[in-house]
Amino acid sequence: MGDRTIAIDDADEDDGAQLIEGMVQPGERLDKALSHASGLSRERIKALIAQGAVTLDGKALSSGSAKTVGETPFAIAVPAPTPAEAVPQDIPLIIVFEDEHLIVIDKPAGMVVHPAAGNPDGTLVNALLHHCAGQLSGIGGVARPGIVHRIDKDTSGLIVAAKSDLAHEGLARQFADHSIDRAYRAVVKGRPMPPSGTIEGRIGRSSKDRKKMAVLDGGDERGKHAITHFRTLEALHGAALVECTLETGRTHQIRVHMSSIGHALLGDPVYGRSDSRFRPILNRLSFHRQALHAAMLGFIHPASDERIQFSSEIPRDMAELIEELARSN
């Protein structure tokens, strides 16, 4: 679409509203062209058009469906983002990377990502609202971090959150088309044979236990298609350290898939059958979670278009478990 110049002024210094001005280029739908020119998502542009907050060549725009016919000046009056419902809390975070668009966190096991029933606070979102105070551009008009993926409460490791509308849309698109690179480390019962492979199957709610997910029968159209690749990194005493990479991101995907082939994660309270063989070791180490760690995360930065990748060392509790099982081997 060519170079663009955007002026962003404080429309009202007291309430944080902004005026974005620039030029749209010819040949595209207006909502798409305005999205490219302003850095706001198309959905946000559509909402602002409906509010009468977008002008084209000095006239209020009523629809974004028409195509641009020439280089035309625009102005978007972006209201101040409304406060998020969650409460900011000063909770320490391990920050792997941060810029004006996004933040990558190394989440500890035990931290819930998003407030929900039973976990109204103390979550990653609460921590991000405090850490990013004044830096959130208002995703969908709300001052909140954009959570585009989640990892379970008792899974540790890397997670990315958007700070701007542009980043939220770009990251969500990559997760939707499965172009995000994600690799996990897991300690599983037994030693997979063959030592590497691919698990494929639809994941949905278990018909036997609605609190659990399950690999559904071939004829069951419920659930969502899921693909997990695994390879054994180290043989341990009655167990193995494996690397799992995801093509899809379904709820409890690795836990469900590995359990479905007879290699449930150690410590998994939901998908692991009896841990009697490993219980003495788990108790001695006070290890009471699924042995799963999000070790690598890679994606294209939505603003720079550069591919970036981050890694996280296995945390101390999992490392001690692996060492103990390796000594007993």
C-alpha cells in the first residue's frame, strides 16, 4: 500500500482520547485501508465508524464497505479506553520480552491466566494490568491485555499477550492459522515406542466426565481437530522426557493426547491414572502438578513482521524430578 504518515495527537489530555490522522491509499475496502493506515483492527474500525468517530476527507464515514478511489485524508477520534473489569495487582512477573505492542511472560506453575469463577484475582491478567498501566492502547476499546492463548494453571512457561490492537489482531490471526511455533517439555509415564510420532484426533468434552476433555471416536463430529508431534529426549526410570510440538491449540491438548497413547504426564491429577509407582518420588519432591513446561514460543511480530523466538529453561521443580528419575534409571 506504500508509505504512510500518521499523526497521533492527544485529543483530550485529561481522559486519554486520541485523534489519529493520515492518508488512505486507493484500491482497498475502506475498513481494511483504515486498519492498515491506523494500526487499529478492522473490527475496531467498524465499531468506530458506527459511533461516527471516523471522517474521510472531512465527512463522517457511515460504512467501511466501499473501496477507496484515491489518496484521501482521514481522521479517527479514538475515545479513551474504558477500564477493564479485572483489578490491577502488583504481582511479580518474569518478563522475557516487552515492547509497545506485546509482552512475553515466563509464567510460573500455579498462576491462572485469566480471572474466572473460583479465581477472581491473583491471575496473570491482574498482574499485567498493573505492570502495563498506561501502556495499553485499548483492545476493542477496553484497557486490557490481549490474551490470545492460554496455558493451564499448573503448566509453567511462555505466554504472549498483546498490548495494542494491532498486536492482538496479528497474534490472533497467527494462532488461528496455526503458524505459531510452540514446543513443550513433558515427563510422561513409560517410554513411548516408537520414540517419536504424531497423535491426531478430535478433542472434545468427555461423555463420561464433563469436566474432562477426551479424544473422541472417529465418527464423533463433536470437538476440534488436534495434532501433536512428540519425540523422546531422554529415557528415565519408568518414564521419559519428551518434547511435544503443537500444530493446533486445543484445551489440555498435550495432556489428553499423551494420555490417549498410554503415556500420561506425571503428576497430572485429571488425565493421569494412578501414580502409585511414582507417588513416593512425587511426594518427596513435593511435586503436585502435571509435569509440563512451555519451553519455546515463536511468531512473526505483528508490527515489525520479523520472526522472533523465545525459550525458557525447565523450572527447578521439573528439573529435580527429571534428575531424580534419571538417577534411578
